[in-house]
Amino acid sequence: TDRPASPTGTSNPMPQDPYVLGLVEAARLDLATRLKIAIEQVQFVSFEAVVWPDGSLGCPQPDMMYVQVQQEGYRITLAALEVSYPYHGGAQRGPFLCEMK
């Protein structure tokens, strides 16, 4: 059964595509490590393919220059401890936590 994303932390079914699943698992492991929690506490919320407007992959940082070419990529949303965490990736870069400075 398909369930909509729930703000109460109900996780969605994991992607079946092995490539996508690998990206999601890498992001989950990174977040679990950052938060010092078990990976089982990191819930998958969503995965979407995105065309980023430039090389910042949707996560521009101050004082950085980015290639001004569209980049194919993705956005993964995870949840842990009742907080959502956006992971971005693409252009040969694996998933990274998008922390706006």
C-alpha cells in the first residue's frame, strides 16, 4: 500500500532501484553518523530527480563560485528526531547534507 509522507515521521517505502537505494543508504549513514544515532532511527521520506540551476546543486555557500550550467541531480529528504534533512547530489557528487550558511 502506498502511504503519503507523514509529518509524524512515518517512513515511506524505500526505492527499489539499486542505484537510488545506494544513494539513499549513503545519505542515511551520513546522517546517522552526524547525529550519533542508529541508522534505523533515520527515516526515508522522499527521493526526487532534479535539474539544479548551477553547480551549487541547490545548496549555494557564501563566497563560492559555481559553474553556471544546469546539473542533473537529485534531492533526498530524510527525517530523524522529528527533523527533516535535505540531501542534494548530482554532477558526479554523491549525496551531501545541504546546510545553508
